[in-house]
Amino acid sequence: MTETDDELEELREQTDVGTRAEAETTDDETNELEDAIVTLLGEVESGDVSKTLSVRDEQLAALIRGLEETDSLADVGTPLKEELGRDDDKDVTDRSELLRLAVRLGLQQAAPEVVETARDANARHASEQF
């Protein structure tokens, strides 16, 4: 092989995204998640499923309550909002809002495809309400 052939082979390996079957499986999983989210949005709205989540974590509980007791929620919440591209002028005034922002940012950074699926599900749910 020549140097050019080696470079072409390396480029092929870098851009190989998998087989059609793998892509279809991913699409099926995305559609399954989207369908589940659409269904659950309706169940949350009707009260059949709670809209409240709980997290059991001693260190996180102490951190968030510490931020709350020292009036520091906005010190952490404002950068979270900025990272998420939220421009509203409202301060982060409670731990629930801070936790929502932190979870959203974490999901956006770690699993952007899941966030996109959730956006699609929210849009689909809204359109089905008309």
C-alpha cells in the first residue's frame, strides 16, 4: 500500500458509522423512547403519573441545601442557565429549579440524542393535543 492508500483507509475507519442494521436499531430505540415519552407526558398531565422525581444522595442533598441556606442558588443557577442558552432574567430561587437546570445540562452534554428525542416527543405531544 502506498501512503495515500494508508491515509484513505484511515479516513474510512474514522468515518465508518456502522451497518444499516445498527442504524435501524438505533432508530427503533429512539422511536420507542419517543413513543414512551409522548405517552408519559399525557399521563403526567392527567395526574396518572407523578410529575415529581426524587433523588437520594446525601452529599448532593447537603450541597444543594447549603447553597440554599447561604443564598447561593443563583451563583450556580445562573451559569447553568447560560450554558443551556436560557436568556430570561429570572433568578434561580429554589432548589427545584437548580436541579432541573443541572439535570438538563448534564443530559444535554452526556446524551444530546436523548434530549433531541425528548424535544421531538414534546412537540409531537403538543401537536396531538389539538
